[in-house]
Amino acid sequence: MEFACSHVVCNWKPKPQARLSEQGECATVSFSDVPGVGRRSLQCQPTERLFSRASHDYDNRIAVIPKGPDRPLCGAEECLLPPPIPPRQKSRLERSWSPHPRPTPSHPSIPPPLPPRTSQRRPGCLNVDVNVVSVNVGRLVDLKNIAVPVGSSPPLQCRRCSAAVSQLSDIDHDQGGSDWRCEFCSQHNRFDSSSSASLMPSHDVLYLHEDADGDYVNLEDLLVVFCVDISGSMCVTAEVESSNAITKPVHVSRLQSIQDAIQRSLTFLLETCPRGRVALVTFNDEVTVYGDGTGIPLMLKEWELMDFDFLKSQGQQFTCPRCVEESVDTLRCRVQEMREHGSTALGPAALVSIAMASRYSGSKVIICTDGLANTGLGYIDDACQSSSYFYRNLANEAAEKGVIVSVLTFEGTDCRLAEVGRLADRTGGRVNIVNINNVSSEIQSVLEDNVIATNVKATFLIAEGMYFKYEDHSHHRLVKEIGNVTEDLEVTFQFAIKESSLQNFLERDKVPFQLQLDFKTRDLQRATRILSLEKSVAPDSSLVKDSLNVAVLGVHCAQLTARLTMDGRVREAHREVLAQRELLQHMGERNQEEDVYENWIHTMAVICDDLSSTPQSKSREGEKQSLGSTMKVLSDEIANVVYRFKRANSIMLKKQGQ
């Protein structure tokens, strides 16, 4: 686990300066932005009298618990105006000054205003949340050359929050057993001395479960399914770049570029993984399943394209493809025979391809298309939301079976990538817009992405009194279903302290954190890895602003704003972008990573501005956009950027900075 800050910041919001410019002077305050007051100026009392009744600093800007998933957190547009000052008791001197009560004024008096929140801030404080942690899941679930202790039996766990006993735990032993008060939820746990569970010998421990799912699995026995669009639009041509300036320009169709890319991929697989399997599926107004090309193709059409269970069974029961070194010649012939015509039955073809690949954990499905799905299941229509359910359900099934789906579309086309891209986003695959010149290299990159673990579930525990921001609940325990994990996959979390628990955390020196990763390896070995650590507490960000991790903040900003955008929470994403931009302005001198970070922020700001200006987003100000409306307004180019940002990692940050 890698944190964005060296400490846990209790109150990351800047405190207002409750002082006027000079004692005894009068201040002019504008009320132009306050509803119901209008634009006016008030002459305030002298400073010494103004603060004679209450000289304490009070800050009501601490992050509060969201009332629901759709309600923005403190700091949103609805929270820009401060609440009124609490009633203050009159001093003894003032009560004795006038023997008679003052007459009631004919017009209600306006209370003295609070200092502005944004223009006058405590020097050094940051107006952005730095309580962020990044987890490199790809590295943690990779059991090759792992150098952590391996537990022989499952650890002791809290009966309330399921936290595991670790080196951070304070345990009292006696003759009858052990007593442990959970450091996360304060639950008292009693364990007998005969318990088979064990104490964690280190802050980082791996547990291998004795029960494995299924029989032995050959790690080289994986399947790659090329699911290729051969509809009429695939005949569109474009000029191919040539290194020789003398030769005449050559125009190649989209289908021809796919054919050439698959031929190159077969050569690559033959050299690197000769025992692997390759299958071919094509689709237009029909779906044709060739498999390894040695048998009779399976033709699916008409009503068959509307039956989910039938298509799934046909894919699962299709003849098992041979290894690529035995079938490469027939596959090359089948690829060259492809011709473009008809419409686009993308949904049924994706279903059959995923069903075929689900027989081998870690298999890949590569979908190459240039058009909108308009035939059979998954038909994308603005008036119907069934396609969203279809692609979401299909993506979940692929993730459960350990299948990675990648979606490649062509420049200048409208494939509703926001919808179809769910398949890749949920399964750990790639979403990209290619052209005729680079489609081959992009497919090669997809082939090099190998699954390290499947069915990955992350459980993150923080101390009671804290919560995870931008989640559907305000608990101190968060469970995320990650699914398939490839190399260098990173997941970020953002946490905060509840207002009611702030004083408690200010009195603490350290707070605990624990990450539990449950997963299955490629050979179906079930395992659990548990990491526990403590972080020191700082009262505000001004004390730790020089110890920020730009890589963690940059990756988190990209992932969070992309996720909020895809969920229809565009305004929240925009506010997060503005806060991150302000953070960069505080950093002063920058390195290459920070420049890339700024480019990411600028890109997401442009996207949020464009989405916020659409008629759908203006329908009801302050209301969360529906997921369907967001998908409709996202162009393929924007969806491509957003999906890539959802899987941002620190390596991307470093590569683009070089």
C-alpha cells in the first residue's frame, strides 16, 4: 500500500481566518452572492468589540458523511454558503449597561457575516483531500518470487468487522485462551487456546487455502478468440503510411488491416505460446463460429441471435480448438477468406466468444468492430435500456470465468463505445480506438496482457470513525470486487474522518489500516494476502504539504473522475478536477510526473465541461444524471479516454513524462 501523504490528515479543509485586517477598523462585506439579501455593504463593529463575545476559532468545514450515494459531499455547490453563527450569550457588562429592554427594530437586523471561505484561508493549507491510498493489486497477487511469510492456517478474525489479528493487535493471553479488542471496531473477541487459527507473524502474510477449485490446469492451455466485424462498413479504406516516398499511396480497407493484424498475431503466438489455442468468430447479420478452422463452421442467424441461453450453450459446446502449432495454417486460410457485407450482430458474437473462452481461465476475447450493434441481443437503441443490462450482465459472467475482453474500434466511427466498453472495463481488458496503421500493434499489446489472478476481492479496513468517500455507504469497511487482475493494475481508495469523531482522532498518535486480498491464481489455487500498517495523524495539511506523493494523487484523480463521469456524477467529477488543479498550483516547481498529472487534469476538465453543457445535464441543476443519459452523450473518443483513465497507473504517469 502506498499513501499520498505521510500522515492521516484529520481536517484537510483550510480553516477560515477569523480576524479582520486591523483592530479597530471597519470592514465592508459584500452580500451580492447571498440569496435574498441582494448586493449591499454593511459597516461592521470594531474588531475588539466583534470578538469580545466569542474569541474562539470555529471551523464548520470538516468533511461530513454523505446522506446517500447521490448527495455531494461538503464542499459542493450546495455547501458553499456557511451556516449562521451559533447564538452567543450577552456579557455581564452589556446586560447591566441598559436597565430597560431595547425596542424591537422595525426591520430585522442582519447578523455580522463570517469571513469568506475561499479568499481568506489559513496559510499553507490545501483545499484538496490528500487522504488517499493506492494498492498495486497486480504486484500483490503475483506469487512469483514472493518473499513474504506463508501462513499455515487462517488468521484470527474479528467477529464484527472481520479484521485479522496482526502485529498491530494488542492481545492478552491467559490459561484459557486469548482476549483481543479489535483495533478497528473495538469489538471484544475471545479465542480458546485450542483454536486452529493463527496470529499473523508479520505485517504482510500470505495464506494458501488447502481446497483448490477444480483439477490441475495447464497454464499454457489458454484460448484467444478473435471476434471480427465483417459488416458492410468494414470496406471503408484509408491511406497506409509508407516509409518509401517514391512508392504510390496505398489504400487499405478496415477489414484488410484486421486480416493483416491477425496474421501477425498468429506468428507471434506460434513463437511465444505454441501450445496455446486460437479461435475465430465473425459477425455481420449472422454469427459464424470457425473455431480453429479445421471443422465445419457453425452458422447462427435470425431468431437464434435473440436467445441468450441458446447462444451461450452453442459457445460452450463448440469443438475445443487445437493448439496453434497444429491449426495455424487452416486459421490463416479462414482469415483471408473473410469478406465484408451485412449488418452488425455484435452482441450475439460477443456472447458466443465469451462462452467459448470461459472453458479456460485466463483466456482472451478480442472484439474488432467499426459499427453500432444493430442486430440480435445487445441491439443499441436510444429508446431502450435493455442493451445496458445485456452488456453489464455479459461482462460480469466473463469476469467470473476469468476471461479478459478487449474492444477495439476504428477512428471516425460511432460504436457507442461507452456501452460496449463495459465488457473490457469489468474484465480488465483494453478499450481503444485504432486506425489502419496501428491496429496490428494494438492487438499485440492485448496479447501481451496476461491474467495473473482471477476472482479478486479486496477488503479495506480503516478505524471506526472514518469512512470511504464517494462510496454508497459511510462504513469503515469497504469491499470491492475487482475480478481479473493483470500486471500493474492499481486501485485507489479515498477516506475521511467523520465530523463526530474528529476530536477523538486529533488525540490519537496513529491509526490502523488493513488490506485483505482474496483471489485465485491461474492454476485455481485459492489464496489470501493480508497487509496491516499504521499511519501517524496530522491535524491539517499545512504540516505535511511537503510530503505528498504526486504519483498516487495523479492516479487517484484520473481513476476517481473517470468513475464519477461514467456513473453520471459529472458535477462531482468536475469539482474534484478543480480541487486537484488548485493542489498543483501550490506545488511550485514541478517535475515531469507533475506535468503529466496536469495534462490529465486538463483533459478531464474539458470532458466534464463538455458533458455539463449538454441539454441532458442542464435539465435539473444539482441532480445526478442517469447512467443511461451519460452513456448517450459520451462520444466514442470521450469514452475511450474515460475508460483508459479508469485504469490509470503510476507507470502511465512515468512513461508519458519521459
